[in-house]
Amino acid sequence: MLALRVAYIFLALLVITKRTSANLNKQKAPITVTDGNWTNVLDGEWMLEFMAPWCPACKSFTEVWREFATWGHDLDISVGVIDVTENPGLSGRFLVTSLPTLYHVQNGEFRRYTGARKTTDLISVIDEKKWADIEPVAWYRDPKSVQMGVLSSFFKAAMFIRGVYSTMTNVYGIPEWLCYVIFAILTILVGLILGLLLVLCCDNFFPAKYIPLPPERLAHKPSDDREDDTDIIDDTADGQKLSGESIPEAKENSPVNPQSNDSDLRKRQSKNAD
Ligand SMILES: *[C@@H]1O[C@H](CO)[C@@H](O)[C@H](O)[C@H]1NC(C)=O
């Protein structure tokens, strides 16, 4: 009878232990953070690991990070992991230059952790608030900032182009040199289109104004072409000075003498050519 009771209690204990470890297993895995949902780390306290499947140092660190993640609940933090090969935007945003890189995040304040990396070390960083001794990342490197967002897009674009390149070579069997030629032509085309758009925008928002000549310049007779050229430069400088003053329209159009009118026309033409 007693033996049965002992056996029963033993069995019950076994079941309870199993259940607890099963619960632990549920919390075990670090939370995946992606390009799309990284802003979730701005809420609360996080420890983030940036890793890549190909990096040997990350492989040996995986077990430590998984064990640390099981402490997340007790420490009241979230433990996240970011695969930089799948989320190039985040590797740009956090300027990840070595792997694995660890970040501590507290209410949107980012600190790069470079200290000891055993599970116990990591736990004490949180438990004893050792992270507070680390300087937060400077404003210009803040992952929330606009400029890091731009950098993130560049990283994404670079990764996209790399993807296109490997598709071209591996799937379509396009030779490497032809890929480079295609990319060079595309780059020039994109540059031309962007340049054209820029010119159109400028013309739209800052239309070129005809700056009227001051009357005393109209009387001036240029003797040769070279002098005429310097005249144009002078004219622009004067024109800028004079842009504030108002010059009567009638004066501008009234012919002082035919020759100066001719030079005026030439200046107009050269302006239009711009
Ligand atoms: C982000 O998305 C991934 C996959 O879509 C998901 O597994 C993960 O839990 C999400 N992370 C956060 C912090 O919401």
C-alpha cells in the first residue's frame, strides 16, 4: 500500500516536471524579428542578436542565445534574433558590421553590447542593469532615424540587385560580362531619366526668368566675340544684383541702336541654350 502511494507520488512528480519543462520549451525560441515588424522592438525591453546562417561564430553562439531566451520571461525582456541574410534592411539600419552583433533595446534606446557572451554574463547584464553603463548609439546612427531608414533602403536595393544578378547568371545562364554590360546600360539609363526628371522639376518650380538689361548696358558696343562672352558673365552678375530693382518694361524693349539690339538678341539666345 505504502509502496503504491510512493510510486503514485513519484509518478505525479514526474508528470509535473515534464509539464514544466514543456512550458519552458514553449518560451524557449528567440523571437524572429524581420524587416517588416522590427518596430515591435521599440516597445519594452529587448535583447537582439544579428546573425547569419553561414557565420561560424553565430553557429556556436546559437545554443547560448537559445538558453538565454528561456530566461526572457523571468527577466521580463524579449529576446529576438535577426537573420541578416533575409533582412538586409535591418543590417543597414543597425549598421551591422560583424556577426553575431548584440543590441540591447530599452523603450527605443539602442545600445550595442560587446561584453562577455556566456549565458550567465547575458543574464547579469539584464538582471544587474549593466547595460545602463553602455552609451546609447549616437543620434546619427539611431535605427529609428530617417537617414538610417534611407541606408536600410540602399541595403535592400543592393540585395535586390544581387538577387537579380544571381538569377540572371544561375537561372538564365547569362555570362558574367553581359550582366555587367546590362547593369552599366541600366545605370546610365536610370541616371539619364533621373537627370531629366530633375531638370523638369527645376523648370517647373524655379522657371528661368529673363533678367532685363540695365539701360546703360544696352548702349555699350561689344567690339569682338571674346568681349561679348565676358559681357554675358558680367550681365548675369549685374542682373542678380539688380533683380531686386524694377526696370520699366518699355525701356528694356526700346531700341537704343540696332547693333546693341543685336547683341541683346544673342544674349537671349545663349540664355535659351542653357
Ligand atoms: C515578425 O514576423 C515573424 C514572421 O512573420 C514572426 O515569426 C515574429 O514573431 C514577428 N516578430 C515580432 C516581434 O512581431
